[in-house]
Amino acid sequence: MIVSYTLVRVRPRRDREVYRAIKTLPEVKEVTLTYGEYDLLVKVESNSLEELDDFVFNKLRRIEGVEATSTLIEVKPPGLEEED
């Protein structure tokens, strides 16, 4: 399972509409409205990098009002869990 976080920049006055559209996508686990350079933070779960690519390029970026995205993929280095 690949967990990623996509930052989404939205056109002015479209944030709520885009938020609602993103929430309906099955890959999306959480959506958070934010202040700053990006307007939304989207937590995504996918089974492969190919699925993640498909989600970003063919679903997320095609939503009317989405201007830009930046995706971060979660990494769990070996041994890090043991330090918690």
C-alpha cells in the first residue's frame, strides 16, 4: 500500500467545490482545507505507483478548479518504528 499526501492549489473561490469533488474519489482517505501556498491537503492510498499516477493525472488534476498539485509519498525507513 502506498500512502501519499497531495497538496492542491485551487482557483480563487473554488475551494469548497473542489473539496467536495475530491472527497468523492475512492482513493482519498482525508481532505483538509489549509491556508498558505496550497489550499487543500489530500491523503491518498493506492496499491502501486501506477495507480497513484493515474489518480493524480487522470482524476485529481482534471477536476475543474484545480490549478496545481505537489505529491509527497510516505516513507517508513527500516527501524524508525522501533524508536517511537
